[in-house]
Amino acid sequence: MEWVFLNLVGGLGAGMLFPAMALTVQAAADGKDQAYASTMFSFMRGFGQTLGVAIGGVIFQNQVKKKLLTYPLLAHDANEYARDAAGLVEIIKALPAGEMKDQLRESYTYGLRYIWIVMTALSAVALVASAFTKAYALDQENETEQGFKEKRKPKDAETGV
């Protein structure tokens, strides 16, 4: 049940930020380029998420392997343990209490610690870069090639006006 509350924070943040950012990207583009701006935003967001997962995975694997190599009990299997984070969790759960389990758990937390350090540093860089973002008004008229040819307002079927 605890996982619901942990995921709620990230879900609410992402749910509020992603649609808002798509609208602001359109405000920064010319009317004829809004479709391209939206498409590029979606592509770059997906690409950035992919890079984030890849970078996080590489950092985790390297740091877990580095820590495992310091333990003589685990050094011979360091490559195998560091390869799969989800599999390592299952291995740690299945092990009986003891020195090996403690060393695996410590190696896992060591890897996570470095992911947090790197991602916090990248977030700080993004925060500083956001200070240089130009402001755009969101109350722009939609310029599009699609729409009605006549500028007349259509009649209301109920009132006839």
C-alpha cells in the first residue's frame, strides 16, 4: 500500500507539468509552426526520458560493480550482479540474513546514491538554465490553414439566429 503514496507524488507532478509544457511550446512558435513545435516537444520529451533511463542504468551498473569489487566475497560475480537491477533485488530478498546480503544491499544503495547525485546535478543545471527562458504570452490568436472559409458566425439551430 505504501507504493501508492510514493507513486502519487511523481504522478501528480508529471500530470500537471507535461500538458502545461506542451501548451507553452506552442506559444513560443509561430502560428504556422505550432504543429511542428508540438511534435518536436513530444519527440524530445520521449528522447530525454530514454536518455535518462540509459544514463541512470549505466551509472547504477558501474557504481554497483565498483562497490562489489571491493568485497572479496562478491568480487567474482560483480559483473553478473551489476547487470540486472531488478534481478539483484530478488536475489537480495531471497538471501538469508548475513554478510553477503548486507554487502549486496550496501552495493545496491551505493549505486542508487550516485544516480541521485548525478540527477540532482542535472536538475540544478536545468534550474539555472530555466532562469534564461524567455516569457511568451499565451493569449494568442490561432493562425491556421484549417477552418471555415467564411468568417460569418453559423446560425444556431434552436434559435435561428
